[in-house]
Amino acid sequence: MNRHRARTPRAKALLAGAFAALTAALAIGATQLSPASTEVHNVANEESAAQQNGQWLTGYWHNFDNGSTVMPLSAIPSEYNLVAVAFADNHPSLDGGITFNLAGGELGGYTDAQFRADIAAIQAEGRKVIISVGGELGNVIVSNPTQARNFADTTYALMRDYGFDGVDIDLEHGINAQYLTDALRDLHGQAGDDLIIAMAPQTIDFQAPSMGYYQLASNISDILTIVNMQYYNSGTMMGCDQKVYAQGTPDFVAALACIQLEMGLEPSQVGLGLPAVPSAAGGGYMAPSQIVRALDCLEAGTNCGSFSPDTPYGPIGGVMTWSINWDATNGYAFANTVSDRLASGPGGGVPTDPPTEQPTEQPTPDPGDCTAPAWKSGDVYTGGNVVSHNGSEWRAQWWTRGEEPGTTGEWGVWRLVAAC
């Protein structure tokens, strides 16, 4: 995730000999500990999550001002049924522990009392709020038994204090799978089965079974809620079919999600993490309609490109975005589009097959009068709808919402009809 400004993309990996050396260097042994028999305190709200077909739409909320926008939790659209508060801070005295400090000054005077009340209001709607640990700049080290215990105890203390429903692991500077496993099992023992455990690894973190996040997901698969891979700031990576894919495409997302789906996780534990707008990441942005294509490919085997799963996986865990604040800068086009798709299931009005060939030339626009209705970012358009925008008329090729005509590229949803 990006704490203040977008990171530059990670170096592109072709996964040859250099990667083998990297995986060897980062390999961490994994062990599992059974949770101790303790009294369970149910922190989570009693109501079930208001999910679209049982799927999560996860969004990160900024506890800082990075130039996107700031907002109270109360402004978050209901489409987001899992809100990750970004981010926790290192505990001042307990090594490996975490705390939380509301940045009220950066957030226009947002008070602690308002923050707590907003958490309760979100949960009263059946949605969930979790505390995220890490981000681009944050780093909590859990690499020994004391740090593991402190992490579990302080996280549970925050859950009791603020009412958080769980924790999101977004540690981007390397993890120790063994002791983070111990910490999360300890936390589960304290919080009970309603505990939400999410994680947001980077794509390289699942490129081999020796990687820490791969081991952590395997170790806690029985208590893990969802893995929302960050399919951005990545460069190229290898898919489950041993082919290399470039970020920013449905093939990249589907082929890499396949790794988690084939490693033993349940489909419901696999989520797709994408930036809400191009400014939210250094690379890897995909228009929401392209995220829909990746979902269709994984869940139903339709809308696939060069990668297609041998057998469709059915509904997966959902979709995550960095971030709600960035989505707000675009009229919540990400939330609106993806939430509608999660609610409707595969299909959603987008083409079932990708283009078979590229056009040899762009159509020459014919001047005329703009008679079509003006494009509106909040309206839904389906294939064949024509709108006017910036002195031209545009025809939608498939279902879309929030994607501005003239910005989606040659193979995007909008095709130029005529200048006017």
C-alpha cells in the first residue's frame, strides 16, 4: 500500500536464476501451534456481514492525508462491507506490539469519539471494520516468541478498545511466517471464531512455497478469512501455468490468483486487490470493467484472455482496493462497478469473448451535432448505449460505470462514433 505517495513499481521479475536466489534467501521454516483453550470474547458485531453473494468488497481508509481526499468513516459507501483502517502504529513500549493513533489534525478535526461511533454505526449495518498493520512505510517485526505474544495481546486490546472485528496483515518488508503464525493463532484463541484475518501480500510473496506469506497462508488456512493480493506495483510475474504475465491485465490477475486457488486455499479465501484510480499506485491500474473480466474468468471461465483456468472456481472471496479515499476522487466508480458485479455474478453485461483481432486503423470520425445524452460518471451504460462527451459521441461496448469516454484506450469500453 502507499502511505503517502505512490511507490515506484518493483523491478520486473522474469523469475529465473536470480529469483531462485531470492527465494532461498527469504525461505522461512513454518510451524503451527494449536490455539490455547481460553475463554472466547466475541468482539465482532452479532449480525452477519452484508455481503454481495457472500463476497467481500474491501477498501482501505486513510488515517492520514496524502492528497487524495480525507473523510470520516461515516462517509464510506455501503458497498464497502469490509473496511480496513490504515494503519496501526508500533507500540511505544511492547516490542512487536501495535497501537492506534487517530490523525485527527490531518483529517479535519475528526475526533476519537466520532471515530468510535462511526465504527459502531458501520457494524450496526452488518459491515466489518478491521485494523491494518504495515503499509509502504509501516513495519512491525514479529520474529520471536515475545514479539508474537505482544502482537497478539495488543491487537486484541485494540479490538476490545475500538471494536475492530479483526486485523489485516500488510507488512511489506518481509515477515517471519513461524512467529506471525503463532501470533495470529494466539489472537484467534483470544478473540474467537468471529475474528477476521485478512492479508495483503505483494505478488512476489506467492511466487514460491518458500515465501513467507505463502507459508503463513498455508499455516493459518483454517482461521484465515481472505488473502487480497496486491496486483499492482509489481511488474511482470509468473502465473500458475509457469508463464510470465504483465501487470495491468485480466490475464495477470487471473493467472496469479490461480496460484492461491491451487495451493489449497478455499475460493472464498482469495481476493483480488487493485488500485481504485491510476494515481493510487505506481503501476498496474485496471479499469473496473477489466477487473470484472478477471472475476468472470476465474469464477465462470468466461471473458478469459490467453490464460484460462482448467476448471472455473466458482465465487471467490471478493475484491479489495487501495483505497476508499482514492475511489472517492472518481465518484466511487470502483465500488459501484465491482459491487454490482459481485451482486449479479459472472456476466454482468461485458463481452463473453475477447476481441479476436486488432483493427487495422481507427475509424475516421464524421463531424456532426452531439445529439446523444451527456455522459454521467454515476450512470450505468450497457453495450450499444451512445453518449456525448468533450465534443464527441461515444458508444459503449459492454457494461460500464464511471469510466470516462476518451480515456479507456483502443480496447476499452468506449469507442468513438463521431466528433460533433
